[in-house]
Amino acid sequence: MIVTTKKLFEHAYGKYALGAYNINNLEQIEGLFKGNLQSQAPFIIQISRGARSYT
């Protein structure tokens, strides 16, 4: 499910930390999604303009 960061922070506040990951290629995206699907943990993807054109 895709939600805004505001909703993520409101839900997590005082309960748990949110992981934010810098992504540079497709392999990293695949690994991030596989790991977080298993744990059912929410996360934030960070991507630069340069990496976005590569991915």
C-alpha cells in the first residue's frame, strides 16, 4: 500500500522507527521490497534524480 509520509509518521509516532532507504538501482529496490514484505514493516524509499534515470 502506498501512503503519504505524514500518515506513516502519525502511525509510527512513539511506537516504532521508520526505515528510509536510499536507492540507486533496481537490484536494491527488489531487495528492499522482498525484505520488507517478509517483515510487513513500513518503509520510505529515497531516490535521487540521477538514480531515478538509471533505475
